[in-house]
Amino acid sequence: MQGMESDAVAHMIDQWKRERPDLDASPMLVVGRMFRLVGQWDRRLRGPFADAGLGNGDFDVLAALRRAGAPYALSAGELSREVLVTTGAITKRVDRLEASGLVTRSVAEEDSRGRTIALTKAGVRLTDALMEAHLANQRELLAGLSSAQRAALAGLLAKLAED
């Protein structure tokens, strides 16, 4: 499938070369392919989360709480910063996760207006199992690259991500 997608991008570049030879469309070879990969990979990586009954972004919340270390708890503001979404989006996700018994919400000790969100034991177990599956899926997606190629790509992407 990747070869076909790459060929589609190369085909677009050839068309632009023919129609507008004055334009350098070569950035599409990187950007176009990255967008196509993101779409493909997103669809492939969502399966285990959907099978676990999680909505879009729910696993991000669970993973952020698990990464925080014991007691696997963060404030809504901290979660918002970790997951890079608004506190409103965090609230919706936490509502779903709380209803599923995967997180609890309690009054923050340091500020009674704030809330602390914490993983339940079931939340920790599910997050750990899903993280194993998620990493296995990611390894599978990158299986066509050698360790050196993966490292080079990671370095190049980090370079592009610099602000």
C-alpha cells in the first residue's frame, strides 16, 4: 500500500512538472507522503483503542496519567498541557473515562476549585495492555526500515519539529 501511495504522490509531482514547470513541487514528495502516512497510520493504530471502547483521544488521557507515575494523577490543567488539548476537551474525555471506571475525579488538595484525575486499577491495567499493543503496532508500521533508518528518520523529524 505504501508503494502505491508513494507512486500517487510522485504522479502528482510529474503532473505539476508538466503543467507548471516553473514550480518546484518537490516538497510534496515529503509533505504529501507524510499526510498520507498519517491518515493510513491513524486508521491502523486506532483499532485496539476502539476495541477497548475508547473514543478518540481517550487513550491519550490514560497514557498521560500512566506516564505521570504513581499515583497516576494529574490536574485537568496538567492533563490539558500533556495532551495538548483544551481543558474543555479534557473534561469530555474524563467524563467518558470516569463513566467507564477507568479514572476517578476528586477535589484537588491544593485548590478546592480544581479537580484531580487519577487512573483506577482497571485504568492502569487497560493502559498497560493497550500501550504494549500500541508499541507493537508502531513497530509493525516501521518494520520496513532498519534500525539505522528509523534513527535517521527520527532525527530528521525532530529537526523539522524544531520551533
